Amino acid sequence: MKRLQYIGLLLSLIFIGCSDLEEVPVGQLSPDGLINSPEDVQTLVNGAIGNMATEAYWGRKLSLPIMLRSDMVSIGDQGTPGRRQDVDRFSMASDNGMVTALWPRAYQVIAGTNEAIAAAARLDSPAEQLNPVVGQAYFFRAYTYYHLVRLFGDIPYLDAPVENIDDAKTISKTSADQVYANIIADLEMAKEMLPNTQSVRALPSKATAAAFLASVYLTLGEFQNSYNEAKFIIDGEAEFNLGLASDFQDLFDHSKQAGLNEFLLSLDFNGFSEGNDGRDYTPALTGIRANERGNIGGGWSVAVPTINVYNSWDGRDYRKAVSLDTTGIFGGEELRFDRFPEFDSRNIQSAYIAKYTRAIGPTGTGNGRASSLNYALMRYAEVLLIAAEALNEISPGSGEAVGYINRVRARARAGNGSDFPADVVSGLSQEEFRDLVLEERKWELAFEFKRWYDIKRRQLGSEVFGPNGLEPQPNFDPSRDYLFPLPFDELDRNPNLAPNNKGY
């Protein structure tokens, strides 16, 4: 393990990618950890969030692998680096560059939250001032571990700053079950400490903590607990200032996002970049090469839905029109996707993801990098779908669960004034409703970095990557591929982390 010295990272990374958060001059902080107020603790938390908004985390190294790992996105440009293709094709090794970059940055985020929690414990500040800030640290620690445990399984669990490099060399793995227990404990603490609402959606609220508790419990198959947390949010919708956006397109329009109350948590990018810090690569990775639309210089044609996604998605669904680009501008002429390769051979004949290129606002660099678009890490629509799925498992045939699905579908219909998707009717079996909810999640949350985790928690890999799936992948091995490999360099530095995950 590398030494996790967070204060040094803070001096260079604070506030990058998080322009909505109030700045505190870093010169007021000492590398010796002299934290004197809740405002100083907030600065530590903000720095942790800044680490999330970098290329080595959400900017590319986390977001791209979990998008490619799904059955809805594959590689377009076959000349893209092999590390990306290996993730997509289930042929990755422990030296894969996506993994070796993601791992240390994730632990830097965790180090920042640990520093904030430890520093707050040394302060004699009123609880009403300190708790809302410390609650953020507990939340973001849980959030980061939630990704890590789903990707890697058993992992090192650190809940305090690492002060001694020799201690770091002796850290061993914690079982996934215990990591999940710690995540739940952190989210429970955050739920207790956080306020009902925040001034910006980049900061978690009480409802945000409950939403991720609902998600964690759903992943673990603890359906009653999952439903309870989702219902807590739904019952408090007004109190938490939550609701569905009236127009699905607005969720992916940088100029509309700030006025929406559907996001329970967003990761905010600010449209500028210094080096790789704060840089969002998703528009570039998902964009159409040589496309003149949007004035961003086209994209890189890396993460592209297979044609099966386009063909299987009902054309009457407004969410399809929002989520996919079926045309591009080439030589001033609008052309359909079957002609995309004529203008750049690295394009493929398929509809491309539109959510991250259509209305991203000012960008700091070409191809849409360092965009102004914020990313919904949790939406209220997902809470409704979690409630529906969990309730079906504990009370099949529930009209309440049907109502949650229909609320999401009603918003989809409103987008184009059609009668599709129609309301779900009662009378479905438990299995039929289970499949329906999963399909609804597939379309409602398409390309929002959720699908791989749905495949994993429902153990659907052999089905969705089989010959009749959207993206057949003959390399998929259910005994190996539900987990990523631990990075080889971390195992070299610390043999206590051995053995690697099965098959690597």
C-alpha cells in the first residue's frame, strides 16, 4: 500500500472539479493537521470530493470500466488502448492500467474522509455545527468503499489515517461482508448527522444517506431494510425537497440541472481543467468522431452501445431519444448513424450515447473534456425503483410497488405526449415483476453507470453476455468476472493482500 498522506494531496487538489462548494484558503491549514474549526473540517471533506472529480477516479478510471463492463456499452474504436478493451472483453489482468490507477485514487478519497473524521474528534465545537460536516465524511467514505467492495470483493478497510509507512505494509484484506457492515454503519451515522437538505446537490443530505442504504441493502438481498430506507425518503419527499424532473432531457442539460430536485447526489464538474485534475472524459469517450454537432470537436468513439441496444429499445420511449444520438453533423449535413464510418473509420454503425454530449455547456478542453455537466450519482427515480423492487420481494403483487413504477413511466410518457410506456397493471407474478423492474432500471438509468452492478447483484452475466444477450461475450466466466483483479503493484508492495481474486 502507498502511504496515504492526505494533507499533501489537499494542497494540490482542493476544490478542483467542485466549484459549487465554498472555498477556504488552503494557506490556513498546516500540513501538521492544525484543524481549528468545523470550517476546516469542511475543507478536508471538500478536498476528498475534489479527488473524486479527477481523471483517475470518476473522470475516467472508475466511470469508464463500469460502463464498459455492462451489456449496454462496448468498444467502438478498435484502436483504443488495450486496457479498455480488456475490461470490456473480460480479459483483464492484474496489471490493467484502469485498475492500477483507480485503486490508489479511491484510497486517497478515503484518506481524506478519515482525516476529516479524526480531525473533527479533536475539536470542541458544538455538535450542531460539527455533525453536519462530519456526516459528509462518513457518507463519502461509505460511498467510496461501496464501489470498491462491489468491484474487488475483499479489500483493505481503513477507518483512520495511516501515519506510519511500516504500518501500511502490514495491512491485510477485510472480508466483503465486514466491509458492507462498515458501510452500513457509516451511512447510518451520516443519516443521523446530515441535514434534510443541502444548498447544493454535490453535498449529501439525510435522504442521500438513506438512498444509499437502500441501495446497499438491495445489493445484499436485505429487501425489508431496503424498502424501509426507500420508503423513508418517499414519505419525506416534500421535507427533503425531492421530486422527478418534469422533462427527462433536463437531467442531462447543464443549464437546467441546478434547478432540479431529482438529484440526491451529484458530482459537479466546473468546465475548466488544470492538467488532469477536475477533468471529465465521458463526453470525449462517448462522442462520435468527426461529429460537428455541439462545437466540441467530436468525440473518440470509445464507449458505444451495440446496435442491439438501439434495436431492442422501443422507439416510442422518450428516454431513448434523450439517451441516444442517431444522427451526426458531417460537412454541415445531418446524417444517420449507418454513415458515421464514412467520415471516420473509427466510428461504428450504431447510435451513440447522447446523455454526456448533447447539452454539456462550456468545456475546458477539446472533445468535451472538462465539461460543465454534473453527474447524478443517485436520482429520485432510482429510489422509486429500489422501493418497487424491494417491496416485490417481501410482498408480491403489491399495488404500492406498481405505483412506483408507474410514476417513473408517467414522466417518460410526458416527454413526447405518447401513451408509451404504458402503466404497469396489477396481477404480475413475483418473477414477472422482478424482471420488469430490472428492465425499467435498464432504460431509465441507461449509461448512468448502474447496469453492471445490477448484472452482478442478480448474477445475470451468463444470460446477458450469452449468445442471445445485447452484447455476447464468450470470455465471460461467472467464477471469475464478477470481480476485478487486485492491482499487481499493490500486491507486490504488500504481500498480505494476496492471494488475488480467483482467476487472476
